[in-house]
Amino acid sequence: MKFSLLHPVAVGSADRLGTGLLGLEPQLYGSAIAELREQAVAADQAGWTSLMLAEQHFEVEGYQVTPNPLLVNVYLAQHTSRLRHGQLGLAVPSWNPLRLAEDIAVADHLTGGRLDVGLSFAHRSRSAGVLGQHFGARADSRALFEEWFEVMRLAWTEELWAYDGAFIQVPPPGLAWRHPVSQRLGASVGDDALTRIGAVPKPLQSPHPPLYTVLTGGPRTVEWAARVGSTLVTAETEPCRIREVTESYTRAATRHGRNIYLNRWEPGGGIALCRFLAVAATHEQALRTGEQAVPYICDWLAEFGFFDDRAAAVPRTLDELVSTGAMLLGTPDGVGEQVAGLADDYGIDHLVFMTCAGAVDHARTVETIARFGDGVIGRLSRA
């Protein structure tokens, strides 16, 4: 099985979040990055598969200060040896697709091919509304997201190419380029105008880093992820909904010629379940860790629709988070049994865990990472 961490980079503890605009305090961000580095090293040593961040802008409240995950991915890769680094996800509509494709390719090289790429629709977010304002109402367009990805895919996989879409032309018509070296080498110059381009560098991983997509947008997200070979990450907890998502993804993958065995992760796609996590030496200590996570989860994430809006009730307490299965909490033995149950029930072999680092004390976060690694990941790898 594969186990990933999704870290929010909160810059305030549970008792400070919600009391002020903590994101504006640079010293808090500096401390959060130092702790994140130590947590990444702990995950690297404990056998975790990857550590992921989410792109968020303008979060002055301090719950999630991650405006450029790629930069942090590269930084953390310099302090780890085998841990992969990624995002859940990059807010694609907020970027120029060519610039994002280039930055991802460079980051793939700088991480030594340990980069994963998570893509986010960024629907109706503060980030998209500000950074994508030049698109107006089209900033929320599903068509924009899909066209941006197609431009990125061409940039990664094609040597010289052109694209004529609804939102962008690459290159724009009549762009003058008269350099004699380009003409001599055949770099797509005709009548002194550029006819095709080539994005450089190409990613280190071929044809590009593994893709991940958060389940937002319903059936269209499932269909798109299956078509392009992106692993679909879902926080669904209702058994019937998990099976509905996994079965629809598998059917869509088959239609697009992708051989997905049950929901199993592979470089060409799959399903991953997202859960919160609190692990400690005793159940009582794990409860203390879980309690620190509640303000972040229930006061912040729940208001963004993190939980399925079709559920009977959004969990608002630690007991509700645990009873619904949204959080795995306990000792390594107890949590290991829950992990085995998820694998057996749904055929899932990739779990993404949020420890709510930052809101949860650094020492407790490291303990969760290390104890889960030794007591669950280590045990499964030895089985």
C-alpha cells in the first residue's frame, strides 16, 4: 500500500487559529516551514510514500499558507532522500498553463524525479476570483481547466507543437521571430513568424510526473481523471458513495482504454481515499491529538464543503469525525486494523492522511507520522 501525507501549513496552533490574521505574520510562517521540514524528514525515515501540499492564496487567516507548493516541494526534496513531493492541488485556472508546465518540469528535475502533480479545479474560490479575474465568469469554467491541462500535456510530451483553443492560441498568430539560429535549426519559423513552439525542459519522469485530482465537480471530474490517467482522491466516507465513485471511475477508465484493476493505484491512475489521522502510544493520547485538529477541520475545512454535502450531517465534533470514519484515531495497532479494513472493503491501496500539522502541536504531528510509519507502514511492508 501507499501512504501519503497532505499538510495544510497552518501557521497557528489550535488555540490561536481564528483569533487574528495570523497569515500576515512572517515569523509564524518561518516557524511553520521549519516544522514542516522536520515532519518531512520524519516521513522520509518512516517509510511514507509522499508529502503533498495544497495551493491556496490570500489566506490571511493562517489556516493554510501555501501560495506556491512547487517551491516548497523543491525545498523539502533537498532534505529527504526517497520521499515523493506533490500537491493536492495546484489551482490550474489561476496559472498561465505554459508557465505552470515549465515550473513543474523544472521542479521534477530539482526533486530528482520525486515529484507528483495534483491538479485542482479551484471552483468559486477566493484565489480563482482574484488571480483569474481577467477571465471573468469563465474563470470557473470546466472547459478552461481542461484546455489548460491539454496545453500542459502538449508542453510536456511534444517537441514542437501548436494549439488553437477556445481560450488560448500557442503561438499567437503573426508573432515575429527572425533569429538566424532558429531558422537554421528548423525551430518552426516560417515567413519570419513563429509557427510552433517547444517547452523546455521536458520533465525528468516520462511522459510527465504522476497525476492526482481531488474529487470536486462530481461525475465530470471522475470522467476527466479516468481519461487522462489521474489518480482520483476522494474524502467520501459513506460506503455506498465510495463504491459508486470507484466503480464509475473504473468504468470510465475502461472506456478510455486504461486497464484499472479494481481501484488499485498505478502510474496511469487509480483511487485514493483521504482521511484525517491521529496516532499515539495510547488511545487517550491520540484523543488529545485529535482534539487539537478539530478547530482546523470543523471551523475551516468543513465550511468549504470538504465533506460530502449529500451526507446526513457534516461532522462537527471529534466523536463524529471518528464515528463517520473521517478520522482514523488510536494506537498503531488499532489504526492498522482500520487501514486493513479499508483495503479489504474497497480494494483501496493508497491512503492520503491529513494530520492537521500546525494546528496540531509539532511534537504530536511527528509522533503520528513516526508511530504510523513504524506500526502500520513497517508492519505491512514486512507482511
